[in-house]
Amino acid sequence: MTDPDCYPCGKEAQFAGLPPRERIAFDECWRVVHAIGTALPGWLVLLPRRHVTAVHDLTDAEAGTLGAWQVRLSRALRSVIGCEKTYVAQFAEAEGFSHVHFHVVPRLPDLPPERRGPGVFAMLGRPEEEWVTDGEADRIARALRVHLPLDPPR
């Protein structure tokens, strides 16, 4: 089920033609993308492949793999980006983004103290000239794929 007014659902409908940054890794329940409009390389978003607007509405299958995905993404980011840790957050409140999605955000060693913790969200909505370029997001996506096989061990 998809919602035509939902940005993630619109992208899911184009799945086969999406660039690397829009389908870094996926399974039957989840798709991983590089965040848009961010100045922080490696900011990932974990999306259910169907339209769902609240965590309590996730299926047992979706819920059963959620934690594994978050850990796998954190490990891959550590290997590729060199982050010291990752932050995981879920809000799904922005216009056009009520679709449940989990931010998996690398905390880089040189991230200024005021940008750590919740302050990292200041890295979204920056002026466009500060955004991670599509080319850089695609490069990161390809590097992450090496660490994210399609059939992970369970």
C-alpha cells in the first residue's frame, strides 16, 4: 500500500529506476536511502517499503528486522564514514514525510559540540550549497553496499 501524496511512497513506486543513494540496501520490508537536504555525509534514512505512519502499525515482520537494520547500518557507517557512533531518531511529522522513517545519523569525530546529540538536526535544511551532492551521496551509497549484503545472516 502506498500513498500518492507521500514522498517516500512516490520514490518506492519508482524503485527499479532509483539512483544508488535512493536504494542503498533493501529487503522485503525496508529500504535505506541517503537523506536529502543534509550537509552531513552518510546521514541515512531507513524506510518501511509500505506506507505506515506510526511505529505501532509496523507488522511483526517489519518490527522483527528493525533493530538488526539499525545495527547493520551503524556498523556500515562506522566502516565507511569513520563515525564514532550513530544516532537513531524517528519523528515522521514533517509535511509530506508522515511515513515512518528512522534517521541513522553518523556522529563524526570532528562534529562541533553544538551539532552533537539533538543539535545534529541543524545539519538538515541548510542552504543548498552546503548539501551533500547527489554524486557524493551515490559514492557513499556504493561504499556502504559492500557492508550491507542483501541476504544478511539472521
